[in-house]
Amino acid sequence: MPLIIIIAGIVLLFFLISVYKISAFLSLLITSFAVGLLNSMEPLTILQSITAGLGSTMGSLALIIVFGAMLGKLLEESGAAYQITNKLVDLFGLGKIQIAIMITGFLVGLPMIYNAGFLVLIPLIYALASSTKLPLIYVGLPLCAALSVTHGFLPPHPAPTSIAFIFHADPNLTLLYGTIVAIPSIIIAGPLLSRFYMNWKLMPPKELFVARDFTEAELPSLGASLITALSPIFLMLSGSILQMTLPVESSNIKILKFFSDPTIALFFAVFIGVYLLGIRKKRKMSDLMKTLSDSSSSVAMILLIIASGGAFKQVLVDSGTAEYIKEIASGFNVSPLVLTWLVASLIRFAIGSATVSCITAAGLTLPLIEGSGVSRELMVIATGAGSLMLSHFNDTGFWMFKEYFNATIKQTFAVWTVMETLIGITGLIGVLILSYLI
């Protein structure tokens, strides 16, 4: 019976989001309450579970997501993202332009959510395709792959960070392992896949996007741009590596954990960005604070969606559904890594949102970790990989690709859906290989 209730809940979520066009936030709350009632929970108990799930999820993630949005906006408005891209293209040259684009997408994608990174860099893709006479898909697909992988696999992005907290995984180790898995995923789904579409004559749509032209004087230096973009990643990765090498009883461990915490790392990065990309460029403090304020409001709905996903997870736990899933799964000789990937893939196909798919799948498969010996960090990456699978009409990324690359529906399925599915499959393979090595 609990399994049927779960299926009914996912179907309800699909109809609320896809058919009735109700926001993911409200849909998740409605579904949470419906699943609780079907599991014979008292209405007041359901409300308490939802409140507890909302509070615990929001408390652990709010600052990370807000600081990440602030950093992304600073990189966008200052022209730092453009500076990094231009210098990389100059460094690698035309023959290795895809490598430059992949690196750019990876660096910009680390602090910025997919939609923001895509909208910031797509004008550059148009300009590069036009000036080099290379096919738009050849130039643009490595960017899409890099942004998608960072969005799905790596903290401090909302989805992988949130499920890292659900699985009680170390965000820094997750970032380290995720980066290892991300590299082959980007190469396969970007440069290698793009070679199948070299003869496609897609052209940028007219007047769909107005790019801002930065003068040389307006652009920050390359050093300032790289320091701002990479400072949180440097803090998180260095903290993770040093924690693995230093003895547990070392007095420096607590200091390292503090400075490499995602919240602190992003907090410092924002202030670094305010100084290097703002104050040093003679921007008024009032303008900088408005930028930070606007960026915070832009992620309000993301926060609510993630929090409501946490509420759904809490209802599943409090109703006993999660424990029931654990008992069923124990009868199958399937790795929890494969199972969480599969669950996330199915939910992604049903409702479209990678973030919702991640959080829902994590809540369903959380009980499987205990006693399994599986790395919690790899569970995060496997879930993230599954959440990128089988993108279609119900995914905003699908429509963004179609419109900005001026593609038909058939072409979008042939490129975008295949790219996302390749990332998901490659991610799972990478996770399984790492699971044998760790």
C-alpha cells in the first residue's frame, strides 16, 4: 500500500505541475499533505511534519543559495564572466575553442545556476559562432553540457547541496568527487556529441536576446575575475583535501572545516567580489547593495521549492513510507547508487524539475544508506545524475535550448534530450567506478 501511495503522489505532482500549471512549491505542499492523509496521518501531524521539513531544509540551505545568487549576479553585471571567456578563447585559439568554452562554462557554472549562466554566456556563443563561421551547435553544446553538469553534480548549487544535507554527506567531498565525474561527462556530452550535428545550419534568433557590450575600461581584470569566481571553490576543495591528509586530532581541522564550509566560502567570495568587481571599479556602494538585493529576491522561489521538497521528504519519513521502501529494496540485489539514480530519473521524466527530482528521490532512498557501506557523497552525485535524465517538454531547459538555438522540437529532442541523458548515464558510470576505488 505505501508503494501505491508514493506512485499516486508522484502522479498527482505531475498533474499539478504539468497539467494544471500550479507552481512546484504549492504542488509539493499539496502532494505532501495528500500523501500524509493517504498514509493515515492526522492532519495536525502532517502539518507538523511539513513545518519541520520546511524549517530544517531552509535553515541549512538559505544562506548558501542566497550567497551563490549574489556571487553570480556580481560576475554577470561586472563583466567578469565575459572577461574569463574572452581570455580563455585567446589562450586556446580557434582550434581548441570548445575546450575554452567548456572551461568557461565550468567556471561560470560553479557559482551560477544553469539559467543564469546560460543567459549570461549565450550572447558570447552567438558572437563566436558568427566570427569563426563555426556551427552554432558546435560552439554552444560544450557550454550547455558544462553548465548542466555543474548544476546537477556539484555544490554549492541548490540541488546537490540540498541532497548533500539530506544524505548527511560532506559537501566538500561531494564537490571533489563530483568534479572527477564531471570532466568525462562534459567531454562526452559536449565536444564529442556536437560532432554529430556539424552539418546543422542553426542560426541565432533575431532580437531574442540583447547582449551588453562592455568597453575595455568597464571590464575587471582577469585576475580579479578569476579570484572572485574561484575563491569559494578553492576554499571548499582545499579544505576537503587537507581534511583527508591531516590527522583527525589536528588542531587545524576545526579551522579548516569553518573556512571550507560552503556558507562561509560563498560569504567570503561575495565580499571579495564586492571589492574587486565593485569598489575597485568605482561603483557606488548603494548600487552594489541593490545588485545583491535583486539577486536575493531572484532565488526566492528556488528556496521555496527546495524547502517544500524537504517537507515532502519529512512526510515520507514520518509516515513510515521511507522505512517501507528500505524493506522492499533490501530484497533486491541492486546498489543504492543505481536505485537512487533510477528513482531520480523517473521523477525527472514525470515532472521535469531536476531540483524537485533530486530532493524527492533523496527523501525516498535515504533509508537505503544505513548499513549499505555506500559513500553518501556518491549517493548525492548519483541522484544528481539521475535528475538530468530524459529531459523533455516539462523542463524549462528544454525550451530555453529550443528558443535560443532556434531549433525545431525534433532537433531539440535530438540534441538537448540526448545531451542530458548522456550526462546522466556517464555520471552514473563514473559514480560506480569511483565507488570501487574509494
